[in-house]
Amino acid sequence: MSEKINVLFAASECVPFIKTGGLGDVAGSLPKALQDAGCEVRVILPKLGQIPSKYTEAMEPLITFEVPLGWRRLYCGIETLELDHVKYYFVDNEFYFKRDTAYGYGDDCERMAFFSKAILESLQYLPDFFPDVINCNDWHTAILPVLLHEQFMGIEKYQNIKTVFTIHNLKFQGICNEFNFTDLLALNGKQNAWDQLHFDRDCINFLQGALYYADYITTVSPTYAQEICTVPYGERLDHILNQHRDRLTGILNGIDTVKFAPEHALYPFTIDDFAGKAACKAALQREAGLPELPDVPLMVLISRLTDQKGLDLLAGCIDRLMEQDIQLFVLGTGDKHYEWLLGEFGKRYPDKMVLKAAFDEPLSMRMYAGADLFLMPSLFEPCGLSQMMSMSYGTLPVVRETGGLKDSVVPYNQFTGEGTGFSFNSTRADDLYNCIMYAISVYKDHPDIWKQLMKQAMTEDFSWGERAKSYIAVYEACLA
Ligand code: ADP
């Protein structure tokens, strides 16, 4: 296809404006890669209250209009900003978006229905841009393809818009009371929409709607694309995903390889000179308040603290691990239960384990750079970016073989020398323990092999280049 494809990338969070997890990283790096690969891209985001003032002050008002949402008539402004050659649109409505946190409110479905409807309405007024493809991401924009088909097809130029729906995490679906079908979405009398949104006895499910209405479904790794078609990983939507397998594909995420590069670490290093890595480790031990011991393996875990991340496996073997000569530094926030539990372990083993209960990106980058091992024993993992960030710095991951972890970490093979990390398959704490012990034995007994594995991890290609082309192939297939 010779003409540029106009892509509107719709997401609820995006680096550097706001990030709570991997979606923010992807929205902050994939659009740039798509643009570099020849698409004309705009990113559209809610103007959330947490966006730093240095960005909000630089935004320029573009248009204002009214958004009908059920019986409501709501103010909407679109503001714009260009950063690093990518143009961003921010959907402004202070009632919905100027809050203390991005998510976690009783009216989240209403907020995201507003966001999706506002995006569609805005296309009538935006100067200089009309999308060929809208790439929606996760449940926050899942209702958009439904509304496009049910409410906007009367407008001629909307008839050719294609939608791609990307699943970053199937667990979060946007489920609310069926009352919203009419009250919020104004889909009264639309039997098709009812059949495809209705979920459980008296609920509607935004994400389920996108599975039916989007032209194509992508997810963030090939293995997760297969897993979600099965009952254990399908979050009660596996039967629908199975029906649509012919338009479901998994494209492994990339990361911003300029940002997450050892050349830009606190003490820069390369595969030819690891002196900076040792300095990063010493600085990290000092920062964590752990003894500054160069030969003791330093493990880190950086994560949302939820059961998804396999923290019960870790809790199940932590006492045994702490009998070893090792250190563990955890950075994370989330479920209070895990914050308390990991904090208690920290108190029990003050010389070996530390929890920092915070969301701190600069610290996370110092941890990726300074550690020896990165723990990610997730029960499921759509893609996972942290393991790629850690490998970029030669910090070898210990992962469970699921989703994108399976697709991005090559387990060490002692016979061939291949490997960029260590992995195990079960959901048993014993197997995590054994895997960590194996990694530590290689670290301690075979420093040359360890160094070689670090080099292999650091030379893996985690960039978006080829992966962005796979997205473009999906857009082209939709438009063909
Ligand atoms: P998920 O999207 O499920 O949270 P990913 O591995 O895809 O997991 O992405 C997580 C992103 O959030 C990574 O960039 C990781 O570094 C970052 N992150 C997670 N927890 C923290 C934290 N406590 N402080 C800083 N960054 C964090």
C-alpha cells in the first residue's frame, strides 16, 4: 500500500504523560515506531489530572463540542501537543478526568464510555486529520467499535473507518450493570448490540463488545493470543475469542530501547565493559540500605503488587531463599495484603530484603540497571515489559513460562550455551525456588557463563521496528 495509513491510537494512559503499567509504555513508544514506519499517527488520551503541569501548560486548545451520552449532554474540549514528532490529542472534561488517580472509581465505565464517545464525536470537528484505522487499547476504549457501528454509520465518512482492538490484559473488561445499555450508551432497541454486550445475568461487558465489533483483535504476545482461547486464561471470554481466531493475532511488544539503555544508566556500561554495571549495583545496594557486597547476587522485583504477578509463589519460598547468601529489593504498590506481607519479610530479614512500597520510575530504572537477577513469576502475563527492560541492562530474568515471558526470555541451556534468563513452568513455589537456586549457582560457580548470558540478553532486539510493521500488516489487512 503506497498511501500513508492514518492511525488514531486511543489509550487511557501514555508515557511520558501518565503511566500505571505496561499500557502506558506501549502507548508512549509504539505510535512513534508506527510513524517512523510510514503511518500518519495521532494519539488520543484523556486529559487526566495526574499529567504534569509542564505538559498541560504546553497544550493548545483545538476545539470544543458537546458529547451526548445517554440523556447527558457533556462538555468536551480537545487540546493538542506535539512531542518527539508525534501529535497528541487530549480529551478534556474535568468532571470525569481531573481526579486523584487514573482509575478505581465507581463510575469508571461511565468515564471511559464518555472518552470513547468523545473520540468518535471529535472526528467530525478535528482539522487536518481523519483516521483510516482506530487502534483501541484495553477495556477503556473497547466500547468505541460498538458505538461506531451502532451510532455513527449514518455519517458517510465514518463508514470506511476500521477498528483494531488490542488486548493488553484480558482480566480487566469494563463490566457494569445492564441499566447502562440504555442510560449511558443509548443503545435502546439495538438487539445485536444487546446480544454482544450482555454478560452474566444483569451486566454488560465493554471488552466483550469489542471482540465482536472490532475488525481485528490483537494481543501483546503470540503465546498470550493462544492462551486466552483456553479456559484457564480466557477470563470467561475464551469461547468468543475462539470463534474469532481467524482475526486474532499476537504481536510481541517492544520497548523504548533508547530510554532503557545501559549507555544511559547512572554509571554507563556496555557489553564490552561492565565496570559501570558494578558501580550501578553498589549504588543500588547503598540506596536500598543493603550491605554493599559485590559478589552477593542482588535480585529485584518491580511490579504492581497483585496475585497476577505470582507473589504467592515468592511468598511461599522466601524463608528458604533468605537462608542463602542473596539480596532481594522489591519495588511495588498494589494490594495492601502484599505490601504488608513483603514488608513483614523485609523486617524479618533486614540485611537481605527490602520493600519500597512506591511507584517510582527513576528508581525502577536504577534497579533494572544495577541488579543481577529480575524476578517475574507471573501466573499469567500478556506480554510483560519489565523482563525486557531488565535484559537490556544484562539483568537476567527468572520468569514463569507464560504469555510474553515465554516469547521473550530464552531459558539458559547448559548444553548449547543459549539463553537470556531462566524459566520454570509450574505454579508451585518449589519450582520458583529451584529456578532461582539454579540461577544463583550459575552466577556463583560459572562467572564466565554468567557474563556470556548477560551479553546475550543485552544484544537481543527489543525494539519496536519489526513489531510495528506487524501492526501495519494488520491495518492493511483491515483496509484491504
Ligand atoms: P503490567 O502492565 O501488568 O503492570 P508490564 O511489565 O507490562 O506489567 O509493565 C509494567 C511497567 O510498569 C514497567 O514499565 C515497570 O517498570 C513499571 N512499574 C511497575 N511497577 C512499578 C513501580 N512500583 N515503580 C515504577 N515502575 C513500575
